[in-house]
Amino acid sequence: MDVIDQLHAVRDGKLSRRAFNRSLLALGIGVTAVPMGARRALAAPEDHPTFFTWGGYDIPDLFVDYQAKHGELPNFSTFGGSEEALVKLRSGFVADVAHPCLSGVPRWVESGLFQPIDTTRLSNWPDVMPELYDTDFNMVDGKPWLVPFDWGQTSITYRTDLFDLQGEESWAMLSDPRHAGRLGMLASGGDAWWCGAIMAGVPLDQIESEEAFTKISEFMRAQRPLIRIYTDDTTSLEQALASGELVAALTWNSSAVTLQAQGVPVAFAQPKEGALTWVCGVMLHKDAPHVDRAYDVIDSLISVPSGTFMIGSYGYGHANRKAFDGFDEATLKGLGLSKNPVEILQAGHFQTPKSAEWEARMNSTWEQIKAGF
């Protein structure tokens, strides 16, 4: 399907905007300032703040409250990875609000480009779950650097009709020799290495030790011959699962939701060892040109309408606890979520910030392992 066909598919409701944006990124096409509907000419673009975000979050569904208040959408600029985003910001690009993840907060704060957020200016803040933001590295004088917005899990999406599951769902599914050559992995060390630690039985609070590094490396090298695909293009993993080329792959929640919507018989595993949990959110630039409306952007993102969309369309958790009230328990369970989201958060493993030196060593070693060394 080419880009024009995909645009028609989006407008006909046959393809999600997020899947469309992922396809563009896979083709090397950047997406900036692209609300799918026509923009009402009520104010000039320079009158609205810019939201610097991942492709797929630049959509009207997340800004119902903002649009109701201001009549239009904010401006958007998108990135394909958080490192890419931070480099662009360091180079002088100014966005009112940016969308990193919690584990990257210390390095983003060290850039000197952001300011703590005054939560008294957010009407939805009382409904945000403290389990998502209350950490030593995120809070300063009672104010967060990052307001959590979306969260989810990195786990295993598998074909229920093709994967021979014996016993409980487990991380061992991705090193099962019976399915050699039909297993896939996200390529980023930010996901794979941490999941490798869980698979290797390394406690995540010990992941920086030399013993842990050796144990994880050995496990990932032993797993390497079983893996058919390493990629961060989740569309490729989803297509391979849909065709049966793969029977299981390391993915985020959204891949299972996308495939289930297509009628592909898949499940998103809840490994007995616990899934990897990630939390992302928004930070306010210290030189934000539109501070008042920037707060409206943040408030809209943590609102119930945004949460309802995130849960129902992407299968991701949301920071606003009230957003879960719009779904029954069976639906949430199928998404790997719960009416009591805290129990999901407590059952998983959280990524925590690591030193730049550790990140560099981890990524270098992981690239060697993927290349077969």
C-alpha cells in the first residue's frame, strides 16, 4: 500500500493514524504538523504551542479539551526516537512541550532546557496516579519535571494458533528452540537489554553490575540464533506475525491491539516473571513561547477523553485513573490492563535511569550481539 492509498485508508477508517505514521517513519518520511482534518482558521499557527512528540500522538483525539477551549489544535513536530529528539532540542529547536520517557528524565534535565511543572495549573492533576511520577529523580520541591501521560508494557505478542504454549506464559517463549527462526525482537537496547535481564534472571536493581552485564550478554548471544528479525519498525513485526512468518515477538501493547483489530489470533503475554513497564510523559521547555497554552496542552493530554482514546485505540495505559472507568474488566484484561491499573504497575518491572557510560556500553555490546559477534 503506497502513501496515497494509506491516506485514503486513514480517512475511511481502515487504517489507524498511528499505523500510518509508523509506516511513514519506516519509509524515512518525517511527519510534522499533520492533523488529519482541516485546521479551522481562527488563529495563526504561531499563536499556538508546539508539541514535540512521537509519530502517532499528533492527532485530534488527544486534544479534545484543548480544541474545545481554543477552537484549534496545537502545532506538532514529531520524532522517531527520544535520543533524536534530545539532540534536536540541544541544537536550538524550541518546542513548548516535549514527550520523553521517565527513565530519560535525568539526562533531559541535565540539558538545562526544561523547567519544573506547576501542577496547580493542571485541572486533571489530582487524578494522575502518583505511582507514575513520584520518584526522587523526577520531583523537585514538590514539582515534577515530567508529567506522566502514557504508559505500557514491553512483552511478547504471540500467535495463539501457531505458538505451542506449554504451561504459563513466560519470557522463555522467546528462547524456545522449537520455534527457532520464527521469533522476533525489538532492536533497541532500551527494550531488548532490559527484557534480556528479566529472561536471564537478573534483578533490574542489579543490572549495572559487571556480573549482570556478563550474564545478560551470554544469554542474548545464546538467543541470537533463534531470532529471525531484529527491528524497531513495529509494523514489520506485526506483518510478520500476521503472515505466520513469526509466531512470537517482543513488542509493545499496541502491536497486539493492532493485530487483534485485524482479526489475527494473537495474545499479549503476561509473563509469570513480570513484563517490562515503561512510562512516558511531557516536559515543559524553559523558554516555552506559549506557556499558558502549553499548560492547556499538558492538561488535555492527561484528561479522561485522551485516556479513553489511548486505552481503547492503542491499548496503552493512561496516567488518569478515571480513564479506566469507561472499560469493562474483560476488555482491559485483553489489553494487559486492569480496572485497578496500580496492580499492573506493581506486577511489572520498571526501567530506571542509568549513567551515560553504562548506556553507551550496553548499546555497543547489543549492536555486536545483533551482528552475530
